[in-house]
Amino acid sequence: MLFDLPDPSADHAEAARRRRARTTPRDPGRPRLDDYDDIERDSYLGTHHPSWLARPEFGGSRCIPLCISHRRLAGRRTLPRAVTHWLLDSGAYSELYLRGEWTVSTADYAAAVRRYHEEIGNLEYASIQDWMCEPHILKRTGQSVYDHQARTVASYINLMWRDDTLPWMPVLQGWTLDEYLRHVEMYDAMGIDLTLEPRVGLGSICRRQSTREAVRIVETLHGLGIRLHGFGFKVTGLRSAHHLLYSSDSLAWSFSARHDDPMPGCSHQACSNCPVYALAWRNRMLRSLPLWQQIGLHTAF
């Protein structure tokens, strides 16, 4: 065991009762309407291409925030200088799915993020080296949900120990509601109050984000006062839960572009790597969100 965390074999019924007792709704401290220009500030556009960080259409007076994976940046001799703020995805899913474990050491990852912070600039949040809990990932690693949760907490602590001046974003993992609540307690047991964190990633949700169970998980964690970032949320999931998320990111536009005709004026066969298509998709997605959810994102409860 990486740390002295609660015993998973303890009285589950009593533990579940205590976790549910903590779900009293609280104001998660969302920004006021005048803190950001509009809802766009909270919707990170996913991209495969590091060069997009420097593209002028994503900067200027109405910056489009971007999200890019460490796997796309690692090993590059030169890095772009960002014209907009951005979020770093650790590449955790690919790491565990392809290799069954993390092969990037804490020291190497922390050093890479330090480099991104200094050379690219405008880095808002860097996701930790978390361990997702989807059943097919558990089968790949041969470990339990509890093991993955413990390793995720350990990642946050180890990265903070390496360099606590970087904008690390802790991540919540689990599969059932009780497991997510248990993970909150595991952080708490290590002295980490997630309600004090400016942003907390929500993992293992994106492939079932439109289900009733997923929405219930988001609602419950929001009720605890945790400022959630939704990884990989698609339009259907955002329509159900966007008003409960502090922010989200999505690369769904690229998948959609593979099945659509190229944008007018585009010469490529598909727009799956096209910034023009990506921006148009993002605008359509934002306009499709119900008005009450857009208002709710910025209104103090």
C-alpha cells in the first residue's frame, strides 16, 4: 500500500452511510457573471496538435481555451508559445490501456510539466497521473478500484512533493457513487480537502456521461462543494450536467468531423484535424446548451 489509507474491508454499510451524510448541498463557489465574459471561458477545446497553442485564432480578446495531452508534447525539441490558456491532460487512459501501468515516472512527468509551464506558458491546470476505473482498464492492470484510487491519491501527493508551485489538478476516480465518495474520503484522510481545490478532475465518466448514474455522481459531488472538471464530455453529457461542472473539455469534434463533409473552403478530405471545423463545432455545442444551464454555470446558488 502506498499510504496508510482506510481499510477497504471495513464496514461498508456504515462507511456508505457516512459518505451519503456528507452530501448536503453547498455553494461550490462558482465565478460570478462578471468574472468571465461568458460560458466559453469554461469549455476547453481538445486538440491533437501542439501548434494550435500558438495559432492566433485561439488567442486575442476572446481566447479559446485548449486541452492537449502530455503524450503529444513529450519529447518535442521545441515547444510553441501559447496565445491562450490551456489544460494539460496527463495521457492516463492511453498509458494504462496500452501498457497496463504508468511507465512515466513521477520525476519525469513533473520535470516535463515544469518545462511546459515555463516554455509554453499560460498553463492553467495539469492533470495528475491518475488511474481510471473503467472495468476494461481494471482488467488490463489486474488491480481493484480501491488500488487505482489509492494510486491516484498517491500521484497527487507525490507530484505536489516534487513541485508544489505547478498547477496540479487532483482527480476523482471510481465507478459507483459510493466509490467516488470513498475517494473523496481517501483524499481527506491524507489531509487534502477537495472543496478547497480550484479544480478537481472527474474521471471514468466520459463513456457513460449521459446515463442517470453518471448524472447522479456529478450532482452528488457538486453538492459536496467540489469544483469539478469533466474530462472528455460530449454534447449529450454537457446538456445533462454542464450546469454542475466548473469546466469541461472535449475532443468529440474530431470524431464528428470524420463522418461529416469538409467545411466550405477546406481542401482536405476530412476536417478531423481542422481548426475551422473545431471552432464551428464548439460554437454549435455552446449554443445547443439549454439556457437555464448556461445561466446556472455563473449564478451563485
